[in-house]
Amino acid sequence: MALSPSLQSSLRLAITVAVVQGFATLTGLPDITYASLAVISVTVSTYGETFELGRQRLIGTLVGGVVVLVAYPALQGLPLVVGLPLALLFVRAVAGALRLSVGYSVGCMVVIMGWVVHEGQLDSWIPLRLFWTLFGVLVALGSLRLFWPALARQQQRQALVSLIGQLQQAWERHRLHHEQPLAPLRQALLALRTQRTAALRELGSQARRHPLGLLWQVFDTVLEDQILILGEVQRLNAPPWQDPAFATLGRHLPERLVAVEARLQLWQTLLQGKMLPPVPQPLWQPVDAVRLVDDPAIEQALASQSALTRRQLATRLLLLNRLEQGLRHAEEQWRAALQAGRDG
């Protein structure tokens, strides 16, 4: 029976803490609780988020250790209520310069404990605390890869596949003249962007130049544009397809939407297969929908329609063109991202 994600996370954390505590006990070194504390503090749902918390905790520990090591001998002649706040203020300044959030509180805690509890053994306590913190962070990161791997990049791919599927269904519902609320699509896109921050951290310091990072941005752009196009199309009145002069146009536009739906389904299949999927072959071939009205019969029929109907029909064709060109541009950028990965 498959374990739920929450139970997997709890078991992973329990196993990791037990391993860390057991190994640390065998070393016979003091202050081993900092290793377990580091594991509990930094282990969250994904590798990317854990990496960021671990990075901040290590930097905060290092900053706090350096500050207390320097400030305590220099300021110990001052009253505690003066010297300690000055040291904490300096930690705050350094943490702000390094843009630390979690690391700031860790640095302050190191200064306070070093100043009040370990003032006589700073030379040994600070290296030990830094060592156990580093050890705990590394084991926590390893556990996220060994026990029920929780990689943010996998979650990003799954969320992307889900959004493409939702959008494909949305176009199908629109083609069949069913109302399609856009709020779920917008919320899914926002959730995808929020989760991407952790996924990018897993790709390293050059994440936005990594093929996966480039590909995620390509999909973000094209899917956002499709959601906007769908919203604009749904605000238009029903087209005058009942006029025999528009019969060809009335058949062609739904056919193009069917092709768009099939293309999105192909994207979904490719993404499900590989983390870095191959570009569809051949590339999408857009059709200039505006040229479809270049017909004397259609022009004559348009002349009998109201100005509003003519404007809305023109808008519908332009939006379809934008949809077609967006698919082509996305696949060209997709190919460029893969090429950048091969060249890099």
C-alpha cells in the first residue's frame, strides 16, 4: 500500500534524525544536538526548499560565530544590556546585506548563546556548532534523494503537465460552446510559478540559463498567453455561422481549435515521458486565419452584418492567429532551450 505524502515526510524525518543522532553519538564529540536540530529545522517538502533553508542556516551560523568571536572580547567590558544588543545589531546589518531571512534569526541565536552560555569556550564551541550544522544539512539533503525522493523539479513538471491538460480541456469546452471558468486556470498558473522558485534552486546558481529553467519559462509564457486568449474569446458574441456564406469559415475555425487541443495533448505526453522532453516534430505550422475572409462571398456577407459583428469576427480571427503564432514561437524556443543545453 502506497504511503501518503505526509506520512512519507514524517517517516523520512524520523529516520534521518535517528541516523544523525546515532552517528553523532558514536563520534563522542560534544554538542551533537545541533546536528539533529539542523535536520529538523531545514527539512521541508522538497529538495530545493531544504537546500535554501540549509544554505541560510549555515551562513547564519557562520555570521553569528564570527560576530560573537570578534565582538565578545571587544565589548565584554560593557554592560550586557549594551554589548549584546550592539553585537546583534551588527548581525542584523550583515544578514540584511546578504539578504538572509531564516539565517538572520540563526545568527542572532548563535550570538546570544555564545555570549551568555559559551563565553569561555568560543574557540571550540563555534567550530563544533558549524560542523554539526553542516553535517545535519548534508544528511537532510541526502535523505530527500534516498527516501521517497521529493524533488521540486519533479513537482514542477507534474504541475506543468496538469495545467496543460486543464487548458486542453478548456479549449475543448469552449469549442463545444460550454462555459469555461478561467479562475482555476489562473490559480494553477500562479501555483506553478510559486513552486518554481524551489525547483530553480535545485538547478544551481545558473538556473535560469539551464535548459530546464529556459523550458519552464517558455511554457509559462505560452500558457499564460493562451489563458488570456481564451478569456478574450469567451467575451465575444457568438459568430454568425448560420449564414451560408460563412459555412467554410465556421467549419475551419473549430477544426483549428481541434488541432490546438491535439497539440497540447502531445505536449502533455512528451512532458510525462521525460524531465527534458524532445521538441515535437515537425514544428507547429500556423495558419493565417485572417486570409480566410479574403473571399468575395464572405466580404459581401460581412457587408450585411452590423459594425459590432464585423469587429468581433475580426477580433476572433486575430486571436486565433495569435494562438497559432504562439504555439509556433513556443516550439521554436523549446528547440532553442534544448540546443542551449547541448552547447553548454
